[in-house]
Amino acid sequence: MNLALSDEQAMVRDMVRRFLADRYDATTMAKGPMPLDDWRALGELGLFALLMPEQAGGLGGGAAEVMIVSEEMGRALAISPLAESILLCGRAIIGSPAAERWCERLLQGDALLAFARGGECADGKLSGSAAIVRDGMDADAFVVETAAGGLFLVDAMDSAVRRRPVRLVDGSMAAQVHFDAAEAVALTLSATQWDEAQALAGLSIVAELVGAMATLLDLTVDYVGQRRQFGKPIASFQVVQHRCARMYTWLEQSRSMLLKAALVEEEERVRTVTAAKAYVGDAALKLAEEAVQLHGGMGVTDELAVGRGLRRVLLLSRLHGGGSVAREALAA
């Protein structure tokens, strides 16, 4: 297993890092969703095309590229729809009649797809509700997994679709969506293809968590080196050193799980991503909580990036059932 980045992968990492560094710092990261203009700019840079298969008009990037891009997003605590709009919904529509209409716009950052669970479809009409749909208020269309397990695409502009805003813990907006016999296009991907799409989206979430962990650790180490008590930096106290060392251990163990999930053979990816989700979500949450504790009372406020980072990690660690659902899947 080669853990070193190729020259091309290093260029992608550096490009994304520079792009995000120009827009986020400790005072702005995780303060709200990525502006649509920045999302479109990433599309124009070819980032979304890199992560999509060639049959969708993309460049055929794989799990390693997903890891690289998503970890940089996590480092900046950028709140974006990358995992679900591009990697999950984007792959779900490949090969369907909807692909021609949506793929090009999706790759350019001009369209946003959101993933919803719920409802029933009969005779091409979708009815029912989806409780919490991330980015549902801004979505141009929904990829819906019904209670029976079918996958359908629904245009968000359909008059039979109603949306009500819901604010999530990290400040982003979701939606409660109700479908009242909305026109639904059946998606044709196989169960294996759907599992692979979910695995890549899960890998993206794990990578975001690892990136966020790295930033929260860096902010904490910097803070305890400056904060003085009893005439000396609190970083000189053994108990603080031990807590920082534990945070570092959680980060490195999580990074190892991420690397394994990204670099294994395709047939092993679903299980290794599930294993990474089972560990990393909980480890990231513990690290974020420790970062807040070491910052003291102001750590929970909106003024500091660690407080906002904790809320971002809290959301990411619970997506699609989080670690508990992943552990159940591994035990099945």
C-alpha cells in the first residue's frame, strides 16, 4: 500500500488548501455554509469533475482523491454539500435519464442535489415526507430513497414538493420535505453501485472529520502554549500535556483508519469505510470536546473556532446514523 501522494494528488491538495485559506481563518471557519459563489468557483476549477466518473463527464478520480479533497474541506471547517450532492447523489443519477439534465450543471457547481429518505412511490408519483434533508432548502432536486429501498429523482421545483427550513447544530440549513404525488424518475443503478456511492460519501465524511480534528488540535496546542497560569504557560503542566497527547493519539488513529479505507481494493472499501466510521466519529467528538475543555469557558462560545468546530464535528459524526449504526453493520 503506497501512502505517498503522487505529484498530481499533491497539486490537487495544494490547490484546495490555497483556495480555502483565502476564504477561511480562525475567525471565519464554520461560521456558516460555503457561499454559492465559492461553490461554483470550485466547480469551475474542475474539482467536482475530478471526483466523478468519466461516464458522468468527470475525470475518474477515485477514493484517494475524495480523501484528499474532503480532508482539506475538514481542515478549513468548511460547511459544504460535497459528500451528499457530488459523491452520493451525483453517482446515483449516472446512467439514468436524469443524468443528461443534471450532471454537467452539477460538475460546474450550478446545481445542487440533496439526499432524502422517506416516502413511497407508485405509478411514478412520490408521496410522503423526509424529516431532515441536508441542504434541502437550496436543493434543485432530490435523490430519494423510499421506505421500500427504491431510488428516485424528484425536481425540487415541482409544485407537489413542499419544504420547511430546519437549522442544524452547525448553523447550516436543512429542510423538512413533503412530497404530495410528485413526479419521480426511477434511478437505475444496481445495489452494488449504490453501496459504492454510499461508501465514497462515507469516506468523504470521515476525511472531513480527520481534517477538522487536525485543525482543532492545532488551535488547542497553540492556545495552551500561550495561556498562562501561575506565571507559566499551561502547556508546561503535565496534565495538559497528557490531554494533548491523548488528542494526538485519537487523530493519528483516525488518520490511519482513513488511509486504510481510501487505499484498499475496491471490493473491500464498503467494509473498511464502515469500520472507519465506527471509530472516527466518536474519536473526533472526544477530541473536539477536549479542545473546548482546554480552552475553558470561552471554548463553547461562537467567538472561537473550537466552539464552532465542536458543533461541526457533532453534526458530521452523526450523519447517516454515525458510529452506532456503523458498528451494528460490522456486527451483522
